[in-house]
Amino acid sequence: MSTVTDPLLPEIETAMRLHEVSATQFGYCAVGDPALVARLRGGMVLRPKRRAKVMAALERLYREGRL
């Protein structure tokens, strides 16, 4: 049995690794939820508003090198 994961999770994982950001820090800075990445790893799928915030955080991280 396979767990469904959000398609954005691999991109989040890569960005965290490249920029040395912890899962807790990413979740807190992206959407104010330190458990976000843990829940995504557990199978949560982002809703549109949260997805937009996470994508903006990823863009900021790649553009500015910080959240």
C-alpha cells in the first residue's frame, strides 16, 4: 500500500536540503505551521491557499536564499 504525498513535497525537500533549512523552520516561515513538512511527509495534501503560500516561500528561498 502506497501513501499519497503532495506533488510539491520533493521540491520542498530539495530546497530545504540545498539551503540548509530545517523542516520546522520551513513550515513556520512558509505558512506559520512548524509541523507542515512532517504532515506532508505523512500524506497530507496542500489546499490551494496553502499551496500558493508554500510556492511563494520556495520562490523566495531560491531567489533570496532565505525565507
